[in-house]
Amino acid sequence: MVELKFLTTKQAADYLSANGVRRTSGSLEVLRVTGGGPKFRKDGRRVVYDFLSLDEYITARLSPPLTSTSDHAQVEV
């Protein structure tokens, strides 16, 4: 069975930033209200994030691998 480890908002922000998507704990708090952030869970009033949801969010935010800046122009629509 897979063992999940849950992260606090601060830890999730640090994990995202370390993996290429800069977010502060404050921005994650705003995104929980407005939408567009990573999926989260609640344990009572406590908010937690799991690695799978954070990794999915990172993948959705980043472009595919590029070999040059002209590749980037073709990716954006």
C-alpha cells in the first residue's frame, strides 16, 4: 500500500518553488479561495497537500521540454 505524506501550506509552497513553480504560502491560500491552485485536503480546519497533487500542478503549469526559444513560440497558442 502507498504511504501518503501530507504537507502543510508552507511546506507545499517550498516544494513547488524547489520544483520550478514559485508560490508562497500566501499565494496558495489565495488560490484555495479563487481556484487555480493545486488540489488540497482538509483535516477539520487544517489544510494539507499531498505530493501527487503538487506534482500534477507542477506538470500542468510548466511547458513541455524545449530545445530553443523558438520552440517556446510554437508551444504558446
